[in-house]
Amino acid sequence: MVVGASSGIGRASARAFARQGATVVLVARGEERLAAARQECVDEGAAASLALPADVLDQDRLHDVVDEVTSTYGRIDVVVHSANVMAYGRLDQVPPAVFERTVATAIHGTANVARAVVPTLRAQGFGTLVIVTSLLASVPVPWMGAYIAGKWGQTGLARVLQIEQRDVPGVHVCTVAPGSVDTPIFRQAANFAGRTGRPPPPVASADAVARAVVRSADRPRRRRSVGLANGFIVLGYRLLPRVYDWLVGPLARLGAFARDTRPPTDGN
């Protein structure tokens, strides 16, 4: 079951499981793109597939989705939570409603997914929840405060979930932390920074992250990182915080934004 399966990392993960011949359940808000992603899974060789529209901020709908999946297929082996939204702009520039929605999608969305699926995994005595976090759950970057606040909170929730499942050895909670990834999230983001966001180099593919997601399902590990520079960036932030603070602004301007101008937008 892949939550956030209509684009980006979620869509790539669904295809990766389909190529293994898995039964794939795709969950996301956008019905048209969700149907297209399901067809891709069919074409890739999924044993069976099901597309169920849902918003991670709708707790009741997520419970209905889990009920439908278990009644149809009998169990859930793996849940991938990759639903995500992003907002660009200084903290004082981003409207409160946009900030709150961005943070809520990461934190409340993750809690809602966990509330819906963890009881089923525990009742089964087995299963893996893979939460797609971010390099930006470990380091701060200017003009991305809403996204970073959500991701830092999401990572804290993931760690709590990992500890809480220790009494059921067959149930695992894993995180996959990608760095810069080529996905539509940058173009779809809310933006109040005046310039279009883009993934800064070095850029990984969504398929590379999907491979890490599949590895976490096959061989559960507390955290996997995807990105050539991730370790270097985190180490620099922790060991040389003043140097990091001095460099991160200019580097973000150079690598994380296109050379254009754009009006404010609430994005997706």
C-alpha cells in the first residue's frame, strides 16, 4: 500500500513493487493521476492493483481505505507513506494557512497514516511501515521553513513509532531520507519566494529512492539515506554550524531556485 502514489517517489515506489509482481494499492488525493499510476503498475506486472483516493488529513477516509484493503486482500505486508507538499518563502512571507497545511501534511498526515495502519500490522504480528522523510529533516535551509518544520516533526514521530513497535518483533517502522530528488514537488509547491524552486545538485532520481524503499521492505532498517552529499551536509551542519550558516543561504540561492521571477502561488 503506497500513500502518495500519484507522483514522484510514491509513484516510482508503486512501480518498483509492481515489477516484483506484488499486489499494489495506490492511495493519493488526485484521482486522474492516481488512475494513470495504477495503469503503470498493471503494465509493470503487478499481481493485482487497486486505486483508492484519500487525503492523509482525512483520518476517517484512511481507516476506510485500510478496511477495504484488508477485506479485499486479507492482509497488508508493506505500507509506504510518501505523501508530501512543499512551500517556499521566508517565514514571514508564507501565509499562515499555507504554512499550517504544509506542516499538517507532514506531521498530522503521518500520524493519521500510522493510526490507520499500525493496529492492523500489530494484529497480524508482521508488516513494515516505510516513511519517506528528507535530508531536510536533519538540517535547516532558508526559505523552506514550513517544509522543514514538518519534516523535523515527522522524523520525531517516526522515531517514536519505531520504539513503540519493539514489543512486536515482526512489525517494523523504517525511514528513507532522500536528499535532492527530481520530482514534481518543486514545481507544484506553494511559492512566495519570487523564484521557481528546483532540486539542487547532486540530484537523484525518484527510481533511486524507490529502490531504497523496496530494500527497506525486504530488509527493514531504521533509516536509509539516499543522496551522494547527504552525509557530508549533515556532518558539516553538526561539526561546523557557523560555517554551515554562512554558506547555506548563498548556496540555496544558487542551487535551489531557477533564474526567473514568478508571482505568489498556493501550489497544490
